[in-house]
Amino acid sequence: MPVVKCKEFIQAPPEEVWSLITEVEEFPRLMIGTVEELKIEQAVGNTLTTAWTASLRGNLLCWRQEEHHDREQMRISYKQIDGDLEHMEGHWQIRPREQGSDVELQVEFEIGIPMLKEILNPLAESALRENSSAMLRSLELKSECL
């Protein structure tokens, strides 16, 4: 199963980065060209159910996911509960660093078309890597405005 892991250094304290990452309804305005639509469907304690529409190289990908927010560990774990991919899960992880924070976004996915996965998985992996990097860069730019 392909795994995409992207990291970015953000010159902001972990608490500020956490605030940016947990304001998911701001993602479409913050991450223009990557996150088209994002809605919170349900919030119970530290667990959210969210509905996403993202653009990957001009193609729309839609899914719903369950997210668990662990503020103490500065980690958001998520797993697709239904959507366009057969399987998708991953995490956001914030680690303190001198002068800022290291932010990691990891996505593990499966396209779900066995006969085409040798062709499609590398394309999807590349598109997800571009999308994830763009999301992290958007966070970096937003943090500079704080």
C-alpha cells in the first residue's frame, strides 16, 4: 500500500500550528487549489467526522473521514469511512523545534482497482505528494500572517 509522507518546517510555535490545523473549516480558503470543500458533519469530544472534496491535478476526490485530535501529543489521526479510494488513513503530527515546528502529513492509501494499481498507484502517490506539500506550504504562509 503506498504511503506519502511530507514534512515542512513552520516558523511558528506548535500551539499556533495546532490552531491552524484544527480549524479545518478554514482549509478551503487557506489551501486554495487543493481543498475545494470541507465540512464538519459531527463533533463529539476529540473526534470529528468530516466530508472533504480535494483537487488532485484537476480531478476531484471526495471522501468522509473520522479524525481523532490528540492535543497533548499534537497529533491528528484520520481514517476514511467512505469515499473514492478503497482505503485512506494517516496523520498530522506537530513536533516542537527551535524557532518553530516540524509538521508532518502522512497519507496511506489504496486505489482499489487491482488490475490498474501498478499504473494508478504511482500517479496517485505523486498527486497526493504534491497536494500534501501544497497543504503544508499553505499552513506555513498562513502562520507568517499571525
